[in-house]
Amino acid sequence: MSSEHTEPAGGTGQEHTNQITEGVIWKQLLLFFFPILFGTFFQQLYNTVDAIVVGQFVGKEALASVGGPTANIISLLVGFFVGISSGATVIISQYYGAGRADKVFYAVHTAAAFALTAGAFLTVTGILITPGALRAMNTPADIMDYAILYMRIYFLGMIPNLIYNIGSAVLRAAGDSRRPLYFLIACCLTNIVLDLLFVAVLRMGVAGAAFATIASQAVSAVLVTAVLARTREMYRLTPSKIGFDRRMLHRIIRIGLPSGLQSTMYSISNVIIQSGVNSLGTDTVAAWTAYGKVDVLFWMSINAFGIAITTFVGQNYGAGKTARVHRAITVCMSMAAVSTVLLSTALYALAEPILRIFSTDAEVLRIGVEIMRFMVPTYIAYLIIEIYSGALRGIGDVWIPMIFTMFGVCFLRILWILIAVPLRPAMKTIIFSYPLTWAVTSVLLFIYLQFFSQLKHKARSKSR
């Protein structure tokens, strides 16, 4: 792959009014937020369909194998590279906001090259380390074979997975959150049809669920690539120009690496927690897996706010509108808080009927309800982490949030698991590590953004 590109033709300005830098803040955030939310919903839905179909047609051992330990290992590996690719999102949003078509061109083609290279690496690595990683997590023997089979097939789809993620990130960086939604709807419908065909009709078990997932990811990758290749916007993808621009790759990694490391820290701590859950038996693993599929309702909404504020801040910061950035952070926090309170209330009240979708086993349901009613009231403690980190990422201020996450989430969570859990080996002891570490990290990020961040320094210098 080449290290240089030919300069793109065309002007550097944008042909139309950029509503993200000019429109009413709360309206533009919501217009950007809802397509991301629905897109994330459909992205998670096809994973949830895997769990529902496998749980109902194969059994609780198969249900435990397609979530829990497998989900954490996949998140650990894939999350690192998706985190690095977020550097491209920040760079593209800033250059797009500033009207720099030449820089957007370099960033898009370097990001595409990164997706292909990282996807191939993940495929090989994931297939090789699967058995050892599952054993290291104390995965119960009765789900081990299921989990190995599911993961090895899943990792065959890493290239289309990253192509879709990076392609959608390019569109969102430019303010287009609708077309990634359409692609995910197509992906989700494909997965549902194939899940029912492979698992319920052809009786292929967890292998069928895995094949359905990677086939649906391939559909979304083809769709996003086609859109990028045909657009007339400055972020157009020319397949023959895909390659690494060394300077742009350095910028992407410099901004994206902390996000990748931050994702890895979350995943490492979750892997350790999953190991503790695994030691409590298959019923608890199945309940934790089912809760995880419900828990994603919160994460997809808060992540949508995080993506929205990153793009919003990135474009306005690139356009030099610092005051608008501050107002957007306040508005986004308020909207995230309201949605979290409403969602937490609904999940608490409807815990048992929701979990019954995944399993009718009495013990699995009992444990799952206990987990859900403990966890959902604590979601509010996470809001600052997502919104403030997203805002800081939008201006390229990424290293300090990563350090806070390393301490507040990874280090403290591991410390809690190693010290507190042996003293009282119970599920509530394990999961208390989540709200505890969210609260500590939120306090650190609040102090940093309000008093020490680049954004605060720039605001002060403009006021003088």
C-alpha cells in the first residue's frame, strides 16, 4: 500500500450550510442522535436475536456460550481496533467542519486501509487464541465446545465488521447519521432471517447463529462501501486510492490509541468480572448473558449521545466555535440524564417479563431479576464518563481521559474483584464494582473538563 496520495480534485469549501455548526443545538443533537440510537439498536438486535433463538431452540448452555465469555473476548480484541479508528472520526469531523477536502481525502483512504489490515489481523489472532482465552476465564466445561465454535466462526467476519464500523464513522463524522441506520436495518433483517433458517429450521446450533451474524455484517459492509464510493461529497472513497498516508496514519493513531486502550481497559476489567461470574456456575452465566442483552438498551442510548457529542464538538471546534461547544455539552448531558432515568425506571419495573424472552428456566430468571434490579438504578453514575469523554475526544484531548479510565475503571475494578470478592463471593459483590468505578471516574472527568482541559483553556484565552 502506498504512503502518498494524489491530491483530490475540487474545492475545499462545503457547498451547503452545515447545520451542525449553524443550527439550533438541541434540535441538531436530536436529529443526529436518533438515527445513531436506532442504528445501535439494530446493531445490537442481531446479537440479541442470536441469544433468543439459541436460548429457545438449543438450550441454556448454548445461550451462555453466545454471550458472557465469548462477548467479552470479542469486545477485548475488536474494541481496541474500533477505538483506534475513532481517531479517524475526530480528524474527519474537524477537517470537514473546517472545509479541508484534501485532508478529509487522506483520512478516509487511510482509515479504509486500516480497516482491511486490522480486520485480517483480528481474524487470524482471534481464531488462534480462542481456546486458551476461554480456559483462562474459567469458562464452564459444559459450554466450552459451544463457545469455541461460535467464536472461531465469528472471527471470520472481522474484515466486513471493521469496514462497516469505519465506513459508518466516516459518514457520521460528516454529519450523516441516517444512512448507517438504513444499513443496520438491512443487516438486522438479514440476521433474523438467517438465524431462524440456520438454527430453528436447519438445526445448525451455535454455528448457525455465528454464520448468520457474519453474513449480515457482510451485507452492511457492502452497503456502506457502495455509498462512500458513489458520493460526490469530499469524503468520497476511491478503492484504487486506498492506502496509508504516513502523516495521517500517525494522527489517527495519536488520537485513536487512547480510545483503543480505554476500550481495552474496560474489556480487561469485564473479562476479570466474567471470570468471577463463570465460577458461580452455568445458571449465573446464562442469567448474566441474558441481562447483558437487556443492559445493552442503556449502552446503545448513552453511546449514541457520546457519538453525537463527539461529532458535534469536533465540527464546531474545527470551525472555531468554542462557546457553541460548551453549550452543546450542557444540552447533551441534560438529554442523556432524562433518557437514562426513564429507561432505568422501565427496566426495573419490567425485569422479569423482559428476561423471560431469553430463558424460562426458573433459577436463571431469579438470578437475572436480582442482577437487573441492582444494576439499573446505578446507570446515572456513568453519564459524565460518556458525554465528557466524547466531548474531549471531539477536540482531540484524549490522553487524560484514558489515564482516568485506566485508574478509575480498570485498576479500581480489578482491585475490588481481587480483594472484596474473595471475602464475599456473591454476584452482588462482583457487580457492585460497576457503579463504584463509574462514580470515581465521573468525578475525575468532571474536575478535569471544568478546570484543566484544553477546551477550558481555550475558553479562558478567548475571554481575555
